[in-house]
Amino acid sequence: MAAQTLGFIGFGNLAKTLYHGFKDDLFKHNIRLLINSRSTSANTSDLPDYVSKNTVLADSDVIVIAVKPQQLSSIMPELTAINWTNKCLVSLLAGVPLATFKQTLPGLTHAFRVMPNTAAQFKQSMTTYSCLETTHSDYEMFITSLFSSLGSIVKIDESNMDFSTALCGSGPAFLFQLFQDMIDLAEAEGFSTQQARLMINQIVTGVADSLNNRSEAIPTLIKEICSPKGTTEAGLDFYQTNKLSDIWKTVFQTAKNRSEELSKKF
Ligand SMILES: NC(=O)c1ccc[n+]([C@@H]2O[C@H](COP(=O)([O-])OP(=O)(O)OC[C@H]3O[C@@H](n4cnc5c(N)ncnc54)[C@H](OP(=O)(O)O)[C@@H]3O)[C@@H](O)[C@H]2O)c1
């Protein structure tokens, strides 16, 4: 049952990022790639040729759906016209439950909902996935191995997908916003944009390396930076007094609520 042909329906930003990340793996394992997308104008020499939707659907055993959620209805007639019993569906669509596909696609037995993030372009994606209980383990091995080549992948219960979308999908944007605030502050203190950016880049790299190389709990890492009545403690006191932890959690909670709202539309 190992996949021999991987098909994409929709080949925009995310699909192209994924393709560049795992094309070497596909080549190594002799897996053919078929692509269909609405416009082919962005087709460049380093991408495979585009084919018709019917060819992707007929000839692929694993089919990745990579259109925007609001574009799903435009491809549903073609998706419902084939028998899915011996095919595997991989949906990248944020907010679309697997039940939507299960209820609509004839014979659908093997299906994944996969949520990578934009760090896939540097092979640093935190990808989460869930799948139908009936999905064959060979497909699961294939999908986890494919997405492992783009970073880390974790299986979650589909009921946690809205939170995971907020944490792993939107989370990087919230952190970028925090870094921008730090850059703005540094500039206001007289540093050049270039200096401020360098400082942020190096701080983030150092923090990421600490997290990846040290096994201690994060409060221990914080404590190491603090000295009694010092600068860090002063900043952290303000953080706690003003309940910034609660505010941060609300940012993610708000994103999760929005994901739930969007899911209800399907
Ligand atoms: N971007 C992310 O970071 C991210 C992360 C996780 C999940 N996702 C999910 O990934 C999906 C794709 O997102 P994206 O950012 O890659 O969007 P995108 O760049 O707009 O890509 C969507 C692609 O689908 C094509 N398309 C639209 N209707 C079609 C149709 N009827 N038949 C064939 N192709 C069609 C579009 O063609 P045109 O070029 O003609 O518009 C476009 O190439 C979304 O469902 C999103 O929820 C994205």
C-alpha cells in the first residue's frame, strides 16, 4: 500500500513550500508527483508539469487538498465523483473537519488532516495531524515520514486541532509581533533598525538553542537569568503584577475561538 503517486489539488504558497521541502524524498523513494491548480501561470521550470484534476484524482493514491477552505466547494463535484476506497486524502485546510470529507466522499476510509506551519520552508515546521480511525497504518507511516522531513510532526486528537492551529499555526505570528515590539522599543532607545534586528535575531537564536539543548524546565532557565533585586526580577515583577501571562494566554484563546467559529461553517 506504500504510496506510488502523490497528487496535489491546489498548488499555492503552502503546497509549493511543502513540495520544495520533500521533493528529494519523493525522488529518492521513486514517488511520482501530479499537480493540479487553477492557474498555471506561476508554473516554473523547477516544478513538475501541471495535469488535469481528473488525472490527479484517477492516478494518485495519496491526494493532498491544498486549496483555501472557501475554495473547497469549487472542487467538491470532482472529489465526489471518484471512489475513495483505495485512496488516501490529506487535507491541509484550516478549520475543515475530517467529518466533512467522510460524509461527502464515497468510500473514504483513509484520511488525514495535517496542519504544518510556515517554518516548513526551513524544514522547521511544527506539524500536527489527526486521521480517521479507519486509516491504514501504512498511509500513516508514509505521511509522518513525509512531513518529518519538514520538521517535527505530532499526532493529536482532532478535537484539539483548533487549539493546535492557534498555537502552532498562528503562534509564530504572535511571537513575530512580540519581536517587532522589541525592535520598535530598541529603535525608540536610539538603536538603528539593523542593530535592533541583529539583537532580536541573536536573542531568538540563543533562546531556541537553550530550549533545544537544555532539558531543565523553563522556570529554571528563567531563574538562572535572575539575580535578587536585579533587572530581570524587576521586569518579571511587572509581568506578574499586570497579569501579562493571562493576557498572552487570551491571545491564543482568541485565535482558538476563531478557529472553532470557522470550523462550524463546515
Ligand atoms: N499558508 C499557511 O501557512 C498555511 C498553514 C497551514 C494550513 N494552510 C492551509 O493550506 C491551504 C492553502 O493555503 P495557501 O496559503 O497555500 O493558499 P493559496 O496560496 O491561495 O493556494 C491555494 C491554491 O489553490 C488553487 N485553487 C483554488 N481553487 C482551485 C480549484 N478550483 N482547482 C484547483 N486549484 C484551485 C489556487 O489557485 P490560484 O493560484 O488560481 O488562486 C492556489 O494555487 C489553505 O486551506 C490553508 O488553510 C495554510
